[in-house]
Amino acid sequence: MENYKLVLPGDLNQNGYLYGGHLLKWIDEYAWIAATLEYPGSSFVTVGLDKVTFKRSVRKGAILKFVIEKSLEGNTSVQYFVNVYCQSKCHADMDIIFSTHITFVNLDENGAKKSLNSI
């Protein structure tokens, strides 16, 4: 699954760079959408990301491309690999700026883990 995001002035810190937390929020949101579309009727919550290392800064007007691919499926959880690419106004190429694995667990209405196979 692919998603795109335009970096706007409200996404920037006091120095004019993208807040890292905004990028993490978008990764969480877009990967959650991928999981929910793949497992309709599920109720996923985020368990964690395997690493948080920003490879390059991002400025206003950049276009971010999020590529989300399932990497692992367990009994109650699913993991996706996310690559984030950036195209700035000055560069036509999309450079990778961030990669991580994000894991979700499926919960029932009481907050207990629920099998993905029971969906």
C-alpha cells in the first residue's frame, strides 16, 4: 500500500524542519489503515516500532511517500515494514528518509488479544 503526504507549515518545528512526531503519527496511521483493510472487522492497536532513526531532515513543501508491506503475521498480531521516501522541491528523485517495522495486535471488545483467524 502507498500513501502520500505534503509537508505543510503546521508540520514544522521552530527551525523549519518536520517534527519527528508528525512522521511517526503518519506511519502509525497509514500502517493501521493497511492492516484494517487487510483484516476487516479487526480492532488493532499499535504495539511498537522496531527503531526510530531519521536519515534526513524534511522541509516545507516536501512530498512524502509511505510504502507499507506486510512482513509478518502471528496468531493475534501483524507486522508491517514501512519505508518513507521524500521528494523535495529541489530534487526529482525520491530519497529514503525513514524505515521501520510496526506491529499491531488485534483486540476484542474487552481489550484481550483476539486471533486474526477469528475475524
